[in-house]
Amino acid sequence: MYALDPLFDTLKAAQSRLALETRQAKDRALQSVMDAIDASRGLLCKANEADVLKARKEGMREALIDRLSLDQGRIDGMLQGIAQIIRQDDPVGKVRAGWTLPNGLVVEQWTIALGVVAIIYESRPNVTVDAFSLAYKAGCAILLRGSSSALASNRVLVGLIKQGLAAGGGIAGAVALADSGSRDEVEQILRARGKIDLVIPRGGKSLIRRVVQEARIPVLETGEGICHIYVEPSADLAGTLAIIENAKTQRPGACNAVETLLVHREAAAFLMPLLAKRFAGTVELRCDEPSKQAIGTPPPGLVLKDAVQEDWETEFLDYILAVKTVEGLKEAIAFINRYGTGHSEAILTNDLASAQAFSLQVDAACVYTNASTRFTDGGVFGFGAELGISTQKFHARGPMGLEALTGIQYRISGCGQIRV
Amino acid sequence: MYALDPLFDTLKAAQSRLALETRQAKDRALQSVMDAIDASRGLLCKANEADVLKARKEGMREALIDRLSLDQGRIDGMLQGIAQIIRQDDPVGKVRAGWTLPNGLVVEQWTIALGVVAIIYESRPNVTVDAFSLAYKAGCAILLRGSSSALASNRVLVGLIKQGLAAGGGIAGAVALADSGSRDEVEQILRARGKIDLVIPRGGKSLIRRVVQEARIPVLETGEGICHIYVEPSADLAGTLAIIENAKTQRPGACNAVETLLVHREAAAFLMPLLAKRFAGTVELRCDEPSKQAIGTPPPGLVLKDAVQEDWETEFLDYILAVKTVEGLKEAIAFINRYGTGHSEAILTNDLASAQAFSLQVDAACVYTNASTRFTDGGVFGFGAELGISTQKFHARGPMGLEALTGIQYRISGCGQIRV
């Protein structure tokens, strides 16, 4: 029935010890984990091949097979992530603020580890290492609940992590894999009030919906990205084309890829023909009437469709771009705040007032001026890795690194003060 | 069915406008709210008398009647709270961190208003003003769902707030009272995904449990306080007695009042007889065997009982103190982390190492050294007011002031950067 309870207890006890570790000790343990993974690449690749083989047999789509697969380059990437986390400051033990009350009491606000966290994620085995490393550095114990498709890879990874921790004087009990594969396991995690301080779902819509519905513990929601780029007439034309192409095609399956282009009426006439030419043969355009008119005669090879309402509400994750013409900044902002998912939104402009208003009024985790939306990523932001990208405003927002795993504690020192 | 939907929409629209207000404009509007309340004290007192009369008729306990009642002094307190919130810095529009990526992109982490918040609270009409003022200063729209017992008072208060906002050039739509009194109203609030960004339950256990169970939106839990004071032999004796008495008797119904005393075995012999004498006739002691032995012959008038397991798990909110003898710091910390509710915990000692270890290892929102636990309060901490005291570690912890109503947004500026 409550099969995970002993595991929860072990994690909690380990977290109490981990919270007292120095940065030196935590970094040494993480270095040792790097060494353990590096020394067993063959073992890891073999387990991963078994996962991939099984997934292929079961008919998994190639895009997902790609997410599941590890190669030497991806293992290098994992290790670089740990190295970058090692280089970062300890996020706990900081005094964020402090002041003295009129009666002489000193109030300090310290950062502390959030406690025991759980992550429920799909497919990608690198998340196992990323999430563990961030948690360990932040002094949090972590329960990893990966997908059954990555079970062999995750078992080897968690084994190597534990082996590395043990060898490096770390606390091996601070990480655990929930690997029974049963859905009941997820239910136990979501109801573990007082045992798990936070759960992070990282995966598709239905996983996130289930977690939000069923959780009785705090949830850090990661969400889909219907991202927009809004182009003003004052934007640099060559830069605009390069940014739109990059945001759409550099990795269309990523949540920070652009899905809808909002083009100012006055920019459509010169931008759309060039964009149509650039995307002919690669990206399908779903245009509203004015942007379609602006294209004129479609260049050979361009797939051009009429946009319908559903296109504004869809995260394509594919070589498809919806295009809408707007009358100006106000309409663009309103459209984004209506159809956006609060992920990453960009304005391309040379108008300072527009750039400022866009930043202030667009309600999203990441707001860009004159850059591709593809930069929303913990690694790119310098966090070493990420737990996911929060699209909610509560507790953490945007790419979540070490800071998202901390809380605060007030420490108050006196010399006998009583309240009168 | 969804009677509150139009209200949610109004709040959201008002919040978008409020988020763009300057600190000057927000402070001016809050000053005008102060003036409006101050000018209508008579009206407010009359409505409150009606609430109190009705509550008495319905047999409400005197302690709750007291919480419900307003008088000139309490109205003064409300107004002082607003004045202190006006004096505080604007919590939004701060750049908390900023850095430049290797490719030249500038990443800034800004503080922003959390959005539309709802508070579901019991009895005390001053919460209406406290919660509104904090929310307004933080740029949040607020939906107030008070108890039916305070309905007349809350209606007048919210009317005066709106009147003050209108007169002071503020945004009157940024506050609303959910006043139908139906339980269905609470359900609508708890399910308002995408419409309400945060709900704060402030009241008894059953209210908080219901909110945690049913909410599909982020919850900021406030909780009960089973607070401890741990006394070491090195503690100053006179100070110790004064602190224990203050923490227990200055307002026993408060969540930050002490409920259990942990006394070091070597301190019991001299402390317990004096404490028994001090509490004879006022505070009932529920002692474990060694602390009872230490008292010796009970002084006249002392109510002395044997402590039972349940006493360690009870928030008495009364003139009752449980007493347990411990062998030392380690046992005290373990006991607190087991039976405490993560609220306010104190150590009385002159031993530096003990004080440090206690602060590091006790898992609570507020950890005190040599002071009464009664100071855990937004007003005392200098926040002007509080939304409640968070006993969870997620998003906000301890007394919640303006900071608890903020989130972050990344603003990224470039000059054409694309991801390679």
C-alpha cells in the first residue's frame, strides 16, 4: 500500500544531514559523481541502447527516441552541467536581508534548502543527472520518478550517482529512484504531505494536468510554450529574418521555439515576401488575410495556408509558423497576453518606448528585445542545468536552477527581549 | 453556476492597470483610503456592532467575539498599518540580479506583482484592510472572502476602500469582496485556474485543510503554531523566566505563543521550582516525570498534571504549558523537528555553539535565540501588516508582507542574437 514511505523517511533523514554539509563537501561529492559517470560510459551506453531498442520495438516516435538516446556527446553535456553547478555559489546559507528592530532584536532572512523534492519526468535521461546535481548543490534530497521507457538508463545513472557520492564522502541516501513503474507510485508522491516539500512535473500536458489535479503538496508547474515574436517596422530587417528563422527552425520541438509571428501592418509589406522566400521548402506558413496579401505570389515550394482560430492556440512543435498582422504594439501585447502561455515572448524593434512597454506589459517568464526566444534555458542562462521552465509566477519563474530549490528562514537573535 | 467569473475578469483587468502604476500613485491612493476610513469611523463601528450583536445572538464564544470586534484603538491600528505600508519601498520593479551572457545578451531578473490574489479568512475585519493594503502596494488585485460573521463590517470597509481609491486616483476595481456567503463561492475561487494566481487561507485547521484539498491554484498555507522554548543551563535565569512567561501568557491565543517547554536536565532543578511559583494561579503545567520531580512540593495554587503524549501534539492556545526534560541540544532539536509545526522555536542559552546549531538544524520559519517567540508577526518585523504566517517553505515563509506578493520576470535584451 504505502510502499514508498520508508523511502520518504530515508530521504528526509539524508536531507537533514545534507543541509549541514559545507559547499566544499558538496562540490567534492559532485566531482566524484562526475568521475563515476565518466568512468562507466560503456555501462551507461549499453543500458541506454537497451532502452532505445525496447522503445523502438514498442513503436515510439523517432522524435521521442531521439530524446531518449544518449551518446558520448550527450554524456559530455551531462558532465559539463555538473561541472558548471560545482562552479556556482552555494545557494543556501546566504543572508538575503537583515535588520534591527527598535527593541534591539536582530532579524535575519537566511536562504535554506527547500527540503525533499520529487521530480516526475518523461523520457530524457539527462534530466536525471541535471535534477540530482542541482538538488544536491542546493542541499535538497531528491526522489526521481522517470518514465518506464528510460528505466534501464536511469537505474545505471542513479547507481553511478550513489557510487560517486559514497566514494566522494557524500550522502548517498539523498537521492533515490522510484522505479516500480506503477501509477500508484505517482499517487503516493503527490499525497506525501509533510514528507515531500515540492513536486516538479516535467513532461507533456497530461502529466502536468494530472499532477496539478491530484497533488496535495506544493507543485512547481512547467508548461508548454506558445511563444510569439512581434515585429515593428523599425526593426532591423536582416536581423529580423535571422531571428525568426532561428526561433522557428533551430529546434522546432523545443518549448522556447516561436509558434506565432505578429507582424506590424507597416512591416508586413517588406517582411513577408522575404520571409516567404526564406521559408519556402522548410516552414509552413499559416497566415491571416493581410499577411497573406503581403506575400503576393507565393515563391515556389512555399506551403501557405489560411490561419484559423485554432492556430493561435496551438504549440506546433513543428516546422509550422502562424502569422498574424497587428495594428500596433497595443494589439500585439493584448494578443500575447491572451494566447501566450507565459513562456518566452520577443519584440523586434528599434523603438525604445515600444521595447519598454513590451517588457512591462507582457505577462511571461522571459521577455526578449531583439533576440531569439530560443535562449530560455537554464544552461544558457548560466545555471549549469535546469529543473524545467516554470510558466507560473509562484515561487519560481522561467528556467529553474539552484535558486528555485531554496526557501528562507528567519533567524532572530536577542538578549532577553519580551513582547509588550 | 459560475457567478464569480465576471468578477475574476474585472480583477484581472484592474491588475493589468495597477501593475503599471508608479509608487507615487499607489501611495497616494492608499493615503486616500486611510482618509476615507478615518472619516467614516462611525459608520464602520455601527456596522461592526451589528456583526457583534448577531454573533452574540448566535452564541459565538467570547474569544472569537473579541477578534471580531472593532473599536477606535483597533481602527487606529489599521490606519497605522496602511501608513507603514505607504512608507515601505515598492516591492516591484526591482532588478534583483542581472548578468551578461558570453554572446552579449543581457539577462535581468525583475520583481513583478504576483497578479490576482484571493484571501479566504475568518472573523477579523482588520485582515480586510491589511490584506488589501499589502496587495495594492505590491500591484496585486485582491479578492477578499471574509467570514459571514464579519459581513457587515467587511462590506463597509470594502466600500470605504473603493471610495478612497476613487477619490485618490487609484484603481477601485483592484479590490472586491466575495460576499454571497455560499460555500460554492469558495469552490469557484479554488478552481479559478488562469484567473487567480494565488489563494491564501487564513483561519482554523479545517479551512486550511479544505483549501489544500480542493485548490487547483497555488496555495500559500498558513498554519498552526506548536512553538517550543528550549532552556539550557547556561541561560540567564531571570531572563528565562521572563521570556517563558511572556511567550505563554502575553497572548495565549496567538499562534506564536509557546506551547511546550523543553528544559535541559541540568537546568530543571533550579528553573522548575521558580517557574512553578511564577505560574501558580495562572498557568497549568503538564510535566513529564523529571520536570515534575524538579518542582518538588507544588506551590499553593499551581495546577500540575502529568503530561501525556497528546500534550506534545496540541496547540493549547490557552494558559497551559507542557514541559519535557531533555538530555541536551540534540534531543531538543529532534523533539522540535518531530512535534513542531515549523512556526516559531526558541533556544535560551549563553552557549554560542548551541545557539548556532539550533539555528541551523531547527526546521521552522522563525528561530529565536534568547527572545520570546511572540515576536513572529508582520507588524513587529516591520512589514506594516501581514497576510498571515506561512509555515511552509515554498515561495514565502514566516510573516508574509509585500515580498510574498511578488514574483519575478526575466527581461533579456539583445542586438540580434540567435542561438547556435
